[in-house]
Amino acid sequence: MSTRGVLSAAATVREHPRLSTAAAVLALAVLLVSLLGGWASSRSEGAVRVAAGTEVEAAPFRVRLDEASARLELHGDAAEEGQALVVVAGWIELTVPESVSATVLTQAFTADLSSAYDQFGSPVEVPEPSVRVSADGVSLRGLGPGLRYDVQVTFVVDEEAVPERLSVTLLEHRLRPSALDGDLGWFDAQPVALVALDVTPLPTTRPEPEALR
């Protein structure tokens, strides 16, 4: 009869290297998810449905989304062949006294779009937009204290995936120390509001490319 006692969890891991490796991978995954704001950006549970034109507090921002349209070009930049732009117009302002990065800004929005692409042209499951200043189309690379911008929150999708109606999820962040370096930052994005918008259809023809001068 074996007289060996019941192994503790730590001893079990030591005796089984594969379990040790799996535990390390799981711990790393949990850390990365925490640093990147959790799984919240891929879902809309807990979000309150609001009408277009409603001001929403989504820390560290205050946001209002007014309308959505499908486009083949924006400020002279044409969508790739077979793709289209879904542009949500509104405004955003920062409500805290410190500047925030473009990463926090873009993570404040997602949408129920399929066949979407990131800003580098790679397919993504969780749509993440670029945020442009409406007046001149310049990408908003962050936001400073007390500033408000009229913006165009722009998603790239396959042309046939342009919807007639769109739900945009607004996410709020929590100010806390980074698990990596201890610096304060905005993390743990959580859905706070869901804005439903009718989407103005695509134009019937693609814009002609500008002739070379």
C-alpha cells in the first residue's frame, strides 16, 4: 500500500512540468488582458441603451454621438477596393485634468460590425475605430484637458457588410496603477452605453482617383 500523502496544488505543479507551463501561460494571459483593459471591449453587457444625441459620461470622456453614414471616402482618403467606411459623427471631450493617449481614446468605442479591419488593414473580430477631427480629417492622437472636438469615429468594413442600422458601444475606463510599471493609467474598459444609429447608405458610385499632377 502506498503511504504517499495527498499532494498540495503547488507540489502537483512541481511534479508535472506541463501543468507548470500551463499555469505560467494562464497567468501571463490574465496579466495581458488586465493591462489591455480586459475582455470588456468585445461585449456590451451592462451598457444602457441611449438615443442618438444623448450626452454620455464614459470616463475619462464625455461623448455624444449624433449620426452614422457609410462612405467610400473621407477627407480625400478612399476606402480600399471592396471596403467601405462607416463614419459616426459626434463630439468628445476630456473631463479629467491630465491628457490621455490615442489608445484610451480609440478603446472608448466599438460597434456591432462584422468583417471589420483595423487601422493597418488587418481583419479584426472586435472593431476598433480611428477617431478624426471633423473639420479637417486629422487623426486625433490623444486628448488634452478641457478640450472638446467634433469627431468622426470611423470603422473600416467590407462593402457588403455595411449595415442599415448600427449599435455603437461606449466604454468607460478606470484610473489605476499599471500592473506592469505602477504608473497611473486608464484601464479596465467597461461598456457603459449603447447608441443605436441609422446608417445613411453608401453612394452608388466610387469616387474617381485623383489624377497625378
